Amino acid sequence: MATAYKTMVVKIGSSTLVGPDRALRRDFIAGLADQAARLRELGWRLVVVSSGAIACGAPVLGFDARPTDMPSLQACASVGQCVLSAAYDEEFRARDLLTSLVLLTRHDTARRNSYLHARDTLTRLVELGVVPIVNENDTVTVDEIRFGDNDTLAALVSCLVAADLCVTLSDIDGLYTANPMEDPSAQFIPRVEKIDATIIASAGDSSSSVGTGGMITKIRASRILMTAGIASVICSGAEGDALVRLAKGEPVGTLFVPPTGRCEIAPRKLWIALGDSAHGAVTVDAGAADALVRRGSSLLPVGITQVEGDFDAGATLDVRNQDGLTIARGLAQAGSDELKLAAGRHQDEIAANRLLAALAGKPAIHRDELIVFA
């Protein structure tokens, strides 16, 4: 059902929130709150995906640099999240805006029911005019249940709230043909309509010592958003009034435009794309890749040339083409041991093999549990 407002998700990196002196930039949060108030007047609701908990907590606990052991990182996150939440609450409340804190992990979103509960909560908060402040729950996460970067989390949140626009405020003003800090001939790219191997190759690593995501994570997140039909922007956190200008339709940073005429993606497929991390990968031949991308087919074992990882049936898998580009993601119909034996075999061969007979007549990944990326 259409709403009377539009929704913008903004992802803010640690290097934007924390200055060179390792102190939280209250001036930036105050400016963000000013923009949120102006966005409200323009008919937009804001959701903030905020990094920075560990970066804020480390100096408070006396660390000279970001610690490397997990207990210390989690302690910094615990302290830093309080610092961040207080700053957001004070600055937004001064502008008559209420904030809330939402902390998520892969444990919360990998299960379909929990994913739907998170969606309902965030949607209701936005409906009520609250500005949710979303972060990964670094206090309790371990590698197995981490998003790993808030670019992926921002894409997830954008899909959960059916955002009209997702904006990433970074330490760079957008996407270039190469890393501009290393290559002075790098050219700025104002608009991207398709993310291919060339675009991915242009992504360099983050220049920040406090962040965890580089440009490549932002590109991958933008690709999922394009698949979901959501426009996204990567721009500099130092850009004045970037959010308000974007809401008015002005060009800021690099705009990633969803394909025109793309069918609406089923919510379950968006969950497959974002809810859980990939537990393995399969590489497919050119014929299978074409069938997936152009015809929306299921993936049959005969089209698989390589299986990576150790996984069970039902696990989330990345599907890669011969160039190594991830073209889709889906749920495996069989475990890794079976798929490795079945890879490259036709259905009659599988049916005749006693070890693989259970796979006869079944795809490796069914089209209903497969999302092809834009």
C-alpha cells in the first residue's frame, strides 16, 4: 500500500562519524539531525544505519588504537554504542525528532521468521515518525553471525523498509574508474546503470583506519539494491546538505539506477539475497549462466563446473559465472558432497548413480529459491 511519505536510508561510516582525533563528531550528528528535520518537511522519513560503536568506545576505554582481540572489540562496542546513542538522541530530540536503537546480527535475519519480525518493527517505527538508528550488534557477534560491514546491513534495512533511496556517506565522493588516491588519472563516475566486472574492478579498498568496509562492499550492496528496484547513492560525508539535495532530485555523488521494466522481486527472494551470508559457492558454465540470467531457469547439476565450501541442503550459495562474478544467490537443494559428485552430470547419469539417485529430477537450486542480480 502506498504511503504518504518516502523513505530514505542513510548509512554512515566510522570515518565520517569519528574525526582524526578519534573523538565523535557531534557537529556531524547535529548537521544530520538538521537534515532529518528538513527531510520531514519535504515528506521523507529517515532511517540511519550507523557505524562507529567500536571507534567511539576504544578511546573511552583507553585503547590507543582499534584492538584486535574479540573480547576487547566487543567491550569497545558496548561502551561506544552508549556514546553514539546518547549523541543521536540529544541532537535529534533537540529538533523534535524521536530516535530508537535497533541492533541486528545475522542470527536475527538468517531465520525467516526473525527477518520478518525485524521488518515489521522497522516499518512500524518509520510509520510512527521515529528515526531508527540501526547498527550491527557488535557486543555479541562473532564471525559466524556477523554482517561484516554496514554496507550490507544498509542494503538489508533498505529492503526491509521498502526504501525509495539508500545513501552511503563515505570518505570518498563517489565511484571512480580507479582508486583516485593511487591513480591521478581516475575518472569520476556519476551514474551506474549496470554493475559488471569492469565496475567491480574499479573498486578500491577503504582509505580509513577505523572502518571495515571498502568500496567493493558498497558496490556489492548497491548491486543488491538495484536488483530490489531501489536507487542508491555513494557520496562524501563532507558534502553539504547531501540528503536534502538528493531528496530534491539534485545530483550528488554516484547514483546507482535500478533497471527499468524489472519485475518486482518477491520478499522471500530478497531474504535469500540478504538474510544470511553465503555458506558456499558454485561456478557455472556459460550455458547455465545464460539460462539463469536470461530465462529465469533453475540451476541444474549439469551446468555446475565447480563447488566450493562445506554445506548442507538448504544453505545459501553464491552462483558465479566463469569470470568469477557472482550472478545469483540461492538455496541449495543438496549438500556439498552430493553436488560435487553431481556437478557436470546429466539427469540420466544422476538417476543411474545409486549415491545420487535422490537428486534425480531435482535442480541444484530451484528457480523459486534463486535471485538473479541486476
